[in-house]
Amino acid sequence: MKTVNVSLVGVGGQGIILTADLLAKTAAISGFDVKKSEIHGMAQRGGSVTSQVRFGDSVASPIIQEGTADVLVAFDKVEALRNSGVLAKAGTALVNDLYLVPVTVSSGQQPDVADLDGRVRKAFGRLVLVDAMELATSGAGNARTMNMVLAGALSKLCPFEESAWLRAMEEMLTGPKAKLLDVNRKAFGIGRSAVA
């Protein structure tokens, strides 16, 4: 199998690293070689976060070159646009239908983004738009499971059995975190059902 490149982008606190860890563990459980890298930036202050996961028969490097990602998972629309260059021409953008007002906009340093929805649609040939926050809140009853809704949606774009994702989730959510397993499973299922 050729190496598959998945880039996950967003801002600090959205669960990007956990989602990337789940993808990497699922790929490993499924028998693939996996490499992962992270760039946290000012994550704790709402800064950009990028995590890249590469899996295949043999993966040499954890870094995804510009224009080579098979899937771009964006946790909000601004980060989708900011990172659009990483996606290959035939790649798929999985974008959370969420707009987080950048600090530079809310502080008046920059004007607001004009026609964000139109720009997102124009930027990606293959776009899967999911309102993960709404699905997490109304479906799973917990806004903090937004990342698991996105993980469920991502699972439909990856070559792994659903059981491998659920096993990886069980292995990650142990000890005190085990109480979060049911709600995260529910959110994952909701996200999986959101993608045809």
C-alpha cells in the first residue's frame, strides 16, 4: 500500500492531538507502519496546531510535504484555508463547519474574513463539510466530543475497519478517562454516519 498522508489542523484546545493519536493507533492496530509529527505553536493561547499522520507499508518520514496530503482535516474553516496548500490536487478536505474569530480580527488588528464559506468551497475540489460542533452538542450531548465527531467522519475516508477505530479508542481511554469512552463512541458513530 502506498503511504497515505493525513494532515490535521486547528487551534489549541480542539482535540487535534488526541484525534491524530487515535488515527495513528488505528493505523498501527490495522498493521501499517505509522509516523506522526506535531507542531503546537501557541496552542494553549488558541494558536495554530498541526499534527501529521502518515501510514502505509513502509513510512520513512513523519513530515508531509506541501501539496501531498491525501486528506486535510480542518477543525475550523479559517485553518482550512490557511493550510489548503498542504492538500494534493486529488486530495479530500474534511472541514468542520465552524468559524472561530481570530484574535487579530476580534482585537481590530485585521478585518474579518470576507466570504469565508465561498472561499472554502472554492479552495477544495473535494470538500466534506461537517458541522461537528452541532452534531457533538445535539447528538452526543457534549460539545467537547467535537473532535470525535470529526474522527468518525475521517474514518469513512480511511481504509480501516470501524472495529480498529473503536479498539484504539478503548486502548487510549483507560483509567480515569474510561468514563469518557461511551460518549466518545457515540460522537464517533455520529460523525461516521454524517459522511456518505
